Amino acid sequence: MKPDLFEAPDYYNVDDLLSEEHKLVRDAARQWVKRDISPIIEEYAQKAEFPKQIISGLADIGAFGPYIPAEYGGAGLDQISYGLIMQEIERGDSGVRSTASVQSSLVMYPIYTYGNEAQRKKYLPKLATGEFMGCFGLTEPDHGSNPGGMTTNFKDKGDHYLLNGAKLWISNSPFADIAVVWAKNEEGRIHGLIVERGMEGFTTPETHGKWSLRASATGELIFDNVKVPKENLLTGKTGLGAPLGCLDSARYGIAWGAIGAAMDCYDTALRYAKERIQFGKPIAATQLQQKKLAEMITEITKAQLLALRLGQLKNEGKATTAQISMAKRNNVDMAIKIAREARQVLGGMGITGEYSIMRHMMNLESVITYEGTHDIHLLITGMDITGHSAFK
């Protein structure tokens, strides 16, 4: 395995805008990725397997619920720290970042925000350490961009709820201990329920044959007359706004994470261009390669500033859903374009597992679709600036 020589680009001295705590948190995550992810990730991606042994390491660097208060096992960090951790993890692999994003924003966040004190104390400390792993059940086979059309439902049976339905494209589902599931009650109102592995009728078949996020475990959630205790209902918020609030947090993390993937592709292409000799000189000395590299660092710098400002707004409680959508859409689009250009810089070597670029490129094809597709986020911005919805 080649050594991880990654050097993070910082063309506009963005580090000067970070606190010492931000840099300590980021550097700890960066070193962990170099030590524990880079040496193994190509092998696991090639065999389409999630490396479960990294779970404890993710917990150690605070990747599980970093903004959750310490009294519930979290690190009590701010939103910029959360973003920087996601950036560093996705620099290693988008699938590993997906695991951390789901645990933090889609499982711990709703339990902390919408759950009661008993639920917080029961689940959050174990989720923070990775003793429990969770998943988030919203997307259905027939309802992706229109989650409000979900058919998964539960009925009140007196001393319990009876849950039926199915969810698809669920990260972490094959090994998750709990699932935060969104379903409609008998009046058609959307609620969140905590479903635990081992409940009769609850199964999590794995999805195989993926060409993207190969080092991440993806599967289904099947509910066949599952008896869910009434104390497992999240009562703090109902309606579609509840799961969408979780997605805001996840999309924010993705806006930072995509920068990490772009940075890795750029750094790889820059180093290769300086070393690769053609026609008697490094290809980095040619105009076309300089154009590619100059455009890459420009777009990365713009994305860094966009994410940092969004993080400041998140810390102040001022970030809007539309602002988060813009950052997610822009930064993932930026990253996938850089991955494609970086692959060309490497020529034929760019398609091999010796370099990370092709893996990033394939992963980003999922990232540009999940947590709201590229086009849907455009319509969210459009609705925000015009006041007119184009969804219906």
C-alpha cells in the first residue's frame, strides 16, 4: 500500500478563520484517516465490504454526534467542528462518511431533538461510542424525492403500535442495532419510531451489486406486523418537517464532506502532474494540465468559504433549509467535476485502485443523488428566491 501523502490545499488561508479547537479536531480526524482508512479502503471497496473494525475509531475522533452535549455521550462541539470531521472522513471515503453522517444526523439528532429524556439516556450514549449503530428509514421503493407519499404505516393496538411497510437505500441497515423509522399513523400524520433489531417481523436485507459506495453497507428495512412499544415513539415533532429537519443536518455535513473528496482528487492529480514526464518535461508544465489544476483549486476554495459561512450560520441558528440545499448541491457538483478532471490528469492510471480518484468518482455519483437529488436542490433554491413551488 502506498503511503498517504495527502496535503490539504488552503489557497485562501481559511485555516486563519478557524479556532484552535477546530484545527485540533480536524487534525485528529485527518491523522486517523491516514492511519486507519487509507491503508485498507481500496481493498474493502474492491470487495464491496464495510470495514466494521473502524467503528470504534470513528467514535474516538468524535464522529458520532459531535454536536450532541457531553451529558448524552457526545463531544459537545460546534457545527464547524462537525463539518471539518466530515470533510476529513470523506477525504478517505464517502461511504465511511455516510456511516458517520447517518449515525450523527439521522439517528442521534432526531433522538436528541425529537425524543424524550428517557430515549436520550437509553440510546445516545451507546450510539456515541458505537456500541449501538443506527440507520434512518425514510426513502421507500416508490417514494424517493416525494417522501410525503410514503405508505409505511403504523396502527395503535392499545399497548403497542403495529408497523408495516418497507424502506429502501438505507445506509447502515444490514448491521444497525436500531432504526429511526418514519411512518404514517391512522390519520396519515408522519411520526418517527425507534425500531430495534430483534423485534419480530423486522428484517434488514443487504443491497448487493453496487458500483458506488462499495465500502458502505446499504440495505432495506422490512416491517411485517412489527410490534413497536409505545415508548419508542418520538413525540417532539410530527409531520414531514421532522425527517426533513434531520436531512438538513445531514446535508450540511455532506456540503463539508464533498470538499474532502475533491481535495483528495486535486492533491492526487497535482502530485502526479509534477512527477509524470511526457515530451521531456512534467505534464504540470503544460497549459492544459495547469488549466485543470487551477480550476480545481479555485472551485475547492469557493466551496470551503461557502461551507465555512454556512457553519457560522448553523452555529448562530440562522442557517435555512434553502441555504443548506445550495451548499450541498454546489459542493457535491464541484467534487464530482473535479474527480472527473483529476482522472483525466492521471490518464489510464486514473482508473486503477492504485489511486483514489475513480473510487471517489463512483462514490460521488451516489452523494449527488442521496439526501435530495441535484435537481431537487435546484428547485428548493428556485422556490426560495421566487416564492413559487415547482414541485407540484
